[in-house]
Amino acid sequence: MTNKAKLTKFELLVLAIIKKIPPGRVATYEAVARAISRPRAVRAVGNALHKNPYSPQVPCHRVVRNNGQLGGFASGAKKKIELLKKEGVNVKNGRVDNFNEILYSF
DNA sequence: ACGGTGACGCTCA
DNA sequence: TTGAGCGCCACCG
């Protein structure tokens, strides 16, 4: 990734973790936070993704809420749903279907 | 340095 | 079950 963006270690860490999420699977903000040893920084994780300069490189659309809801998306929640469906992740009413089954653990 | 903000999570009513 | 409030951490102006 030829990036010039000066992201903090926290952001880089978050992005790196999310990049590990395989297609057809989803992870929660909480899981990512725990992966970086900051289980309470779930909000900070979301903040990092919100500003995330990489789009297709980092599958941020595969990161959903702990509740199974999509949460939000800078490019539009609708787009996020479409992307997930293309990968095999079906979404019903802004909620991930079979969330517990496709949930990915780091 | 300080205060406000946000792609969250949990508890309470 | 749904809605509102509080707490948590990191980033930005």
C-alpha cells in the first residue's frame, strides 16, 4: 500500500486486523478492539475506520456491530450491504443474516 | 492543552 | 422490545 497518509499506530493496527478478515465473513468492532489489546477502544476503532484511507484494500464493510447490525458506513450503508451480499453475506433489514455463523475470530 | 466528536457497547426505564 | 443515557478510547481543530 503506497500510502502517504500519516496514520497512528492505533489506526494501522486496526486496518491490519481488518485486512485479515476473509471474504464471506464478518467481524465485530469489539473483536477488533480486543485484537489490538484495547477492548475498550471500540469507539476509537470505529473512528479509525471512518477515516480509513483504504477502501477495497481494507474490507471495512466486513466489520459490523457486536449486535449483528451493520452499524454505519462512510460510503453509504446501502453500498456496504451490497458488497457483503456479493461475498455471500446476506443482510436483512440492516442486520447480518447468520451473523453468529459467519462471524470471524482473530 | 482543551473540548468536542464519532462506523460502539452496556444498562436502565 | 424499543428508546434514551452514560462510559470508553482515540482523533481533530
